[in-house]
Amino acid sequence: MAIKQVGVVGCGLMGGGIAQVTAQAGYPTTVVEASQELLDRGLAAIRRNLDGLVEKGRLEAGQREALLGRLRGSATLEDLREADLVI
């Protein structure tokens, strides 16, 4: 079975890191958190991590934007229904 879409439950330290890595690997990724507030906080942390990688020269700005384009957030588990793999 080919994995085309990844879902991650939780956008804290571990879930956010997993979502970042799967999106960086090229997979469209949906990350779900219990509330919009927690989701916003987790996505902001991912953006800060990526900004740091760009500043250090380990990631190009275009790559960061492409990665963020593959990352989608939600506060509803139902949005994982299309995922081939849920972590």
C-alpha cells in the first residue's frame, strides 16, 4: 500500500516534530489537535523551527514554503479520514 497522505494526532513537541518531518519528506500531512488554540500554538512552533533552519542555511526559503504548503491543521479527527497512515 502506497502512502499518499499522512495524519498526525497532536501538535505538541512530539506530534509537531513528526508532522514537520513527514511534510519535509514530501507527504501531504494533516495534523489534528484538541482545540484551535493548541493547534495554532503547535503550527507556530513548526514555523519557528523552519525559520531557524532557514536562518542556519540548512533549508532554503522556497523549501520552507513548499513544506508549509503540504502541512494542514485541523481540530477535527474526521479530517484524518483520507490519511493512509495516522501517527
